[in-house]
Amino acid sequence: METELKGEVLVVGGGVIGLTTAVVLAERGVRVRLWARDPVERTTSAVAGALWWPYRIEPAATARVWALRSLEVYEDLAARPGATGVRMVEGVLGETALDEVGAWAAARLPGLRTATAREYPAGSGVRVRLPLIDMTAHLPWLRDRLVAAGGVVEARAVADLAETDAPVVVNCTGLAARELVPDPSVRPVRGQLVVVENPGIDTWMVSTGADGAIAYFFPHPGRLVLGGTAEEDAWSAEPDPAVAEAIVRRCAALRPEIAGARVLEHRVGLRPARDAVRLERVTLPDGRALVHNYGHGGAGVTVAWGCAEEAAALAAG
């Protein structure tokens, strides 16, 4: 599919949303330049778990459409996990019944079933095979795919979306959109993770306790990622030792072998939450086009490809 764009498109933001959007544009024959404040390894996306499942994103119905399109892409990418970082992995969504999954997902997830008591002794849950994305591999792969398609990646912070002469600008700046647009409705939802040596776990699990506390673990090559938290309007990027201890304790209650796993790393990411994803085309004061694609909360990876394709269509006018 070719676009009608003439000239260059500037994509601002080097996380999974920006990179994926830039890839879609470049592979449609558009000249793309991407400005990223940080290397991909230091973006919020790099902290993500990252399990495909709509989480803390609105509007829900539209997000499901974006998610299903992204699922198709991830299923294809999972054929080359070593390169793309994408694998299809079995796991359990706790505190979820089959009839709560929704027909939108159930129809696309063969093998979806109620988890057994052995698989999830904490209560009711569903067993399902979903994409699990190793962001340490996936983000560099996206960057390399963009460059291979002719895109240019530059390390550059942006103070004003109108500071470029590109005929079309695509804003994928996540939480930074709060000041850049400005859009005060964008706010952080702080997530803290603990990375440990994997004691032999090859499935993932997500659980919510009676007190609302979240526990999840995701097996990635060479490590197990434990979570987590969802602290609204919390700006600190520093790991809290007490929070880390609580995360390990909650995960070990689900799989006791986690208790003795050696800690490798602590991570904090600030999810860019908004009442609704902003995906629309507006006009800059000088008449050029500006496409917004931000506010994906905790589901940026889940909806990245669906949103990228819609943003590319908006950029084409």
C-alpha cells in the first residue's frame, strides 16, 4: 500500500509506538526521519514486561481492534524469536473466567481454557497462549528494520513540534506529550519491576490479590521479570527497595522457587496514561499536518501495529 505523501515525514519519539509507526511509514515508501530523545534501550518501552494484552488503555473497543491487528503481526514475528524478540508463550490470567475474556479475544485465541487448580491454585483463571515480547531484542530490531527500509534515526530532543520543516509530523512522545503538546491529561502510572535469574519457569502468570495488589512474572531469555505496580501520578523513576521486596514476595506466593532467585536488576517505567488514546490529525499554525499518536497507558506494545497503521493513514491525509 503506497501513500500519497510527498516529502518527508518526521516521527518524534523512539519508543515502541514511534518506532513501529516509523517502520510502517517507511515500508510504504515514505521518506521517514525519526527523532528520539533517548536510545531505544533507555525508553519507557524498554522497561515493559511485555505481554500482549490490553491493559490500562481506553477506549476499550477501539483498543481491541488495534490489539487484534497487532496480534496478527506478533504471531508472524514469533516465527523468528531470536531476531524479533517475539515468542508465543503459555500462561495464566488470574482472577479471570472464560466468559470474562470476551468474544473479541476468544475467537482469536485457540486453546483458551479454564486454568486447572494446579496451574493456578490462587483461584479462578484462564490458560492462554499469548505473544510475549523481549523488549531488549524487539526495540533494536524495530530500529534496524526502520533503517533497512530507508528511515533515518537521529538522537534529538524536541522542544516544539513545529520546529521542523517536515510537511508531516507524527507525535509519538508518550508521557513527554504532557509538556510538548501541551496536554495535561497525560499522566504517569508508575510501574516497578524486579529482574531475577530464572529458576526454571517457562510460563507467565498475572494475578491480582484481594487487596488489589498486582503480581506477575514473565520468562524472558536468561531472566525472569517480576512485577508489579500501577501508581497513578507517581513521577519517581527510582526503584523503591520496599516495593521490590513486596513484588518478590507476591510472586513467590504464586511460585515458591522465585523466593531464592538472585536479583539481577531493578527497573521503573512511567506508563503514559490518558483517559483515551489520542490518535488524530490536526493542523499546525503554518498549515502543515500533525498526527498525534500517544496516551497508550500500559498497552503500547499490545496496540503498536494497529495504531501505527492508523497513524500512517492519517499522515497520508
